[in-house]
Amino acid sequence: MARLKIDLQGGFVNDAVVIVVNGWEVYEKDSVSTRLQVGFADSVVTDVPSGRSTVEIEVSTRLAKTEFSVSTVDTDITVGVSLESTGIKHRVLQENSGGMSGNNRRRSL
């Protein structure tokens, strides 16, 4: 098992966000807003099996949706997600072989 951390970063303003990982809803919130001072809105951490995982993110208030895959091989991974005028953008920010720290909500699949 590995941990997948998804950081919601720039561009969110009172947005409704749903995140689904491997078919399981791991995050749902109606009022997500980026704190401009730090460029951060919220995050979620979930356990995922080693291998490829599918991530779906929907921002219904902006009629935006994206789906992408990430690979984990007993390695923790962090993905940054931003909301831009052209849609939802993501990028892998960090891969660790150790544990994750922080006060993040964690869900197991």
C-alpha cells in the first residue's frame, strides 16, 4: 500500500469539489476556497494499492472535470491540483518512500 495526497491549490473560490480515487469518493466539500497568502485550499490523503490508480476530480460550480492516473509502487505520492481558466490542472509534486506528515484528512480504500 501507498498513500496518495491530493493538495487543492490555486484558483478555488467557494467551489464544490468531489474527488474519486479508484471508484471511491474520498473527498466532497461544497465551499472550497484558496487562501491567497499560501496558495492552498485543502487536501486529502488516502491509501491506494501499489500500481496505477485513477483519480477523478469534479468542480461542479465551474462545470469542470478531469481524470488522470498516478503510479505508486509502495511509494507515497503528492499531487497538486489547481483550477485555471482552461480547466483543472494537476502535477506530481512529491514522491516519498517514507511516511507523510501534516494534519490532513485520511481515508482508506
